[in-house]
Amino acid sequence: MRALTWHGKHDVRVDTVPDPQIVNPRDAIIEITATAICGSDLHLYDAVIPGLMPGDILGHEFMGRVVETGPKSTLKKGDRVVVPFTISCGACFFCQQQQFSACDNSNPVEKQEASELLYGHAMSGLFGYSHMTGGYPGGQAEYVRVPFSDVGPIVIPEGPSDEEVLFLSDILPTGWMAAENADIQPGDNVAVWGCGPVGLFAIQSALLMGAGQVIAIDHYPHRLDLARKLGAKVIDFKQTHVLEALMEMSGGIGPDAVIDAVGMESHGFSPDALMDALKQKVGIGADNVHALRMALMAVRKGGRVSIPGVYGGLADKFPIGALMEKGLQIRTGQTHVQRYSKELLHRILEGEIDTTFLISHRLSLEDAPTGYRNFHGKQDEWTKVVLKPGMAQGS
Amino acid sequence: MHRRQTDLPLAAAVLALTVGAGLAASAILKTGPKRPPDSAPGRTARRSGFGGYQVAGRTVTIAAPRSRIYEMWRKPDHLTDFMEGLAAVQVSGEDVTWVIDTPDGHLAVETRLVEDRENEALAWRSVEGAEIDIEAKVQLRDAPVGRGTEVEAHIAWRPRAGIVGQWAARLRGADPKMRGKQELKRLKMLLETGEIATSSNRKAD
Ligand SMILES: [Zn+2]
Ligand SMILES: [Zn+2]
């Protein structure tokens, strides 16, 4: 089959690779009809997430048709499914608590060692990501093997288009959980850093949960425009003092809840950076926490901090004093996608949530490297790229 | 079965980090008089040498009843289903021979069942005259409500007096500590999900 593979920093290619097979009894094989490039794929593209190997197939936002099932799969051939990016067994203590991204049994045993050293524990397996989360081949391909297919995939009824439901795989539930983690109360002032896909869906979710005012912070005019269309007030940090503005726009109190949908961006965490830093004895793989630092300063006393943005390493100059003295609460984590699938599908089918406004470009799988280059280099216009293996190249 | 893969550069980087922390910790350790014992399992003590024995052990919580886990260990023929480091198990009454994979090939360890408390504990000890003095024990306890069973497995081993420890060195080369932990996690996967997770896209040829 054809698949988008990673070969190093800013080097992704569409290669011919062996088709996936049913390996374990609960597996299913999905023929991909639509798959998206995610902001966290750009972390891989920039080679700031450790544990990728040349030839790895990327892609964790995908959907398609079931073409083959293992003996313990509950899916049927022909089912149309969206697949959560978190791989979860459904049976372990964490899955039972609906903490699906903490699943004990989906990250292969020998892949857990690095995470245990770095974080104390290993998290669930993820598609198309670091080998620290299993190194599972991703869905930017013609076919994908889906483990625990009786737990993750959500069957989509005929009717809605792929584009209407594709984002149930990651960014819609991630934005939703970001707002849920901010514990939005009716009338709240909420500030959201970053108007990428997750930030935009967090804005949409916060408003649905009853926020009185959502203030979106970014510097890309087009992204700010999308935020405004969703009903947010916007701050362009290139032209405005953010902290001052947030105080003024929240009656001198500060936002009740803040959401960091930026993450570590490009100043990242990699084995090389770690080793260098270690040699210099100046610190270790400092994640860029600029947005988070500002969010902690801005949020009101006793306020809530939600971090959907991805971090991998350690933070330098983290304002622990503001956190403690102001009595803040922090909630974060990789999304427990399966927890939200049903409810969010329902909201899409009812017309309460539309996610298609985000899609700026549709490309064939063969054109995926172009998609990466432009999503990376022209973030203002290239807000979301959907790849369609069935589409002709160059169309 | 899937192939074992390791992410070497990553593991090295992470290891470098923890080594730094370890040095600082050992500096703190070398102070103070003898302390009264604490509540922690002995194998977690910051000392080496347990009466000449090497020890390795690990606890894992498995969402399965004690009886089910006890049965698996009581009739150990099927342990090779999930224990990748175990080439074969030969059972003859109370005698069990464990054939272990090491970097230098197979090692056969002849043991006898020396403790058998139903749904609570099983222990095997090397037989008289064996080159190595080894004991392996599995203990089962109820986990907090709804979590299943806490499975604690540990082994202690030392070469027989007078025998140069080539044998023990081979066992050490097999890294019993990490291996034991990984085998228990595989057991947990098998009992909780019916399969052992692998990111391999293809059946092993
Ligand atoms: Zn994503
Ligand atoms: Zn699980």
C-alpha cells in the first residue's frame, strides 16, 4: 500500500510499504477514506518529539471502511468508522475509569521503558506517533491496522460526509476536553491561547458549555478571524499587551479559566537537545512555556488552568509561585477520546457542532508532503489539511 | 509472537538523565547511623547484597480473580504463552525445569515446588546439587476494591559456594529485573485483554 512515512526533520515521503494484517484477535483493518494532518504531526515533522524512526507511518486522525476483522472484533466488514487516536483496551483499571489515554495494556511492554524513566509511567499507545507511545503505524495511508477495534472505533451512520465526522478522531474531543478541564461555569470569562484547530474547538466547546465571553489570543489574522466567527473576542498579541487587555476585558478580575492550546511549539524536547543540555549543565530540554506562563499570570485568583497543548519534557522558569499563591487548579492530559465519541457524534448529527469550517485544503495522499510543507510554513491560510487516498494526485 | 524492539538512542538519553540524579542521591545516602527498618519491601532497599543473593522483584495489579492467576502459575506449562524470556517449561510432579533464554543461549534451571498455598502463594527452589541457588516466589493479594489481584513475583539467586559464578553472570546478562517486570506486564495484558499488545503491522513470518 501507499503510506506517508517519516524520514527525519522536514523529510516525509509517500512510500510503498507492506499492507497491514490482522495480528491480534481484536484487530480490524480499515481502508482509509479520509485522514487529516494535525498540529502534533508538525512536532514530528520538526523532529522535536523523541522516539521516531525512519520509515514510521504517520497519521492519527483518520476514518474509513472496515475491510477485515479479527475473530474478537465487534465491527463488521463495510462498517464506516472514525478511529480515536488513543488506543485503549477498555478493560484495565484506567479504561474502566474512562481515563482511556492512560490505558495500561495498549502500549507494547518493551516500548514502555523510556516513558517509565522519563515520566514515571507509560501512557496508552497512540497511532502514528512516538515509539514512547507504542510506535503504532498511523493512518496517513491506504490501510491501517486498528487494535482493540471493539473499543475505539465509532460506527458512523450513512448520511454525514467524512468531513463532518473526521475530527471525532482527535481535535474535536481534544477541544471539548480542554473546555471540560477548564470547568466552565455559566457566564465565565475564558481566555484561549492559540487559534489552531484545538484552540478553535475549545472556543466552540466553551461557548456551548455556557461561557459568557471567550477571548482568543493568536497572531495569525485568518485564525483570529475564524475565532471571531465562532463568537470569540480576539486579541492579536503582535499589536496588544495581552495581560493588560485580559484584565480590562474581564472587569479587572482576570479570566475565570484559561486554556493553553499552544503547547511546546518548536523549542522542543529531543534526545539531542537533552544530551546537549546535560553536557552544558544548564538544564534539560526546556519546553517553551511562554503561553502557559502568561496564562498562569493572567488567570484570576482561584481560577482554572486547562492545558490541551502538547508538552514532552521539562519547563524552565515555570511560575510555580503564581500557581500556588493564587490557588490555581490545573488539569491536562492526552485526550480520553473514547469518553466523548458518542456525545460529540450526537451533537454533530443534531447540527449543534460543525467542524467543516476548519478545513482549508483537501489533497490526495500522494500530495501529503506538500500538505506538510504548507501546513508548517503557511499556518495562516493552511488551517487544516484533509488527505483523501481515493483522490487523484494534483487535484 | 512479535519481535522485541528497543529505542536505543532515546533510552540512552533518558538514562543519562537518571544517572545524574542517581549520583546526587547516593551522595545523600552515605551519611548517618544505622536506621530502624521501614515498611518497604526489602528488595527496594538502598543497599546491595542480600546475604550474598541477588534479588529482583515486581508487583503488578491485574483485574482478574486470585484463583485464575494462581492456576496459571500452579500449572506453569503455559507460561511460555506470555513469557518471552522463557524458552520452555518442563513439569514433572512437583519438579519444574525452567529453560531460560539468555544472550548466550538456553539455561536450564531445575527447581522443586516448596510452597503452595492455594490462591495465595507459590514458591520454587533449586534442587540439591544445582549449580545455582535460586528461589522464585509468586504471592497473590486482593487489590483495593474492584481492582483485582496484586501479583508480587520475586527471585533471589546466588552461585553455589565454590563455583565461579559464570552461570550467575549469564543470568545477570539476561537482566532479570527488567525482564521480570516485562513478563508480568505481558501476563496482565493477556489476562485483562486476551492478547499481548504489539505495534507490529504484520504477523511474524
Ligand atoms: Zn491530532
Ligand atoms: Zn485499558
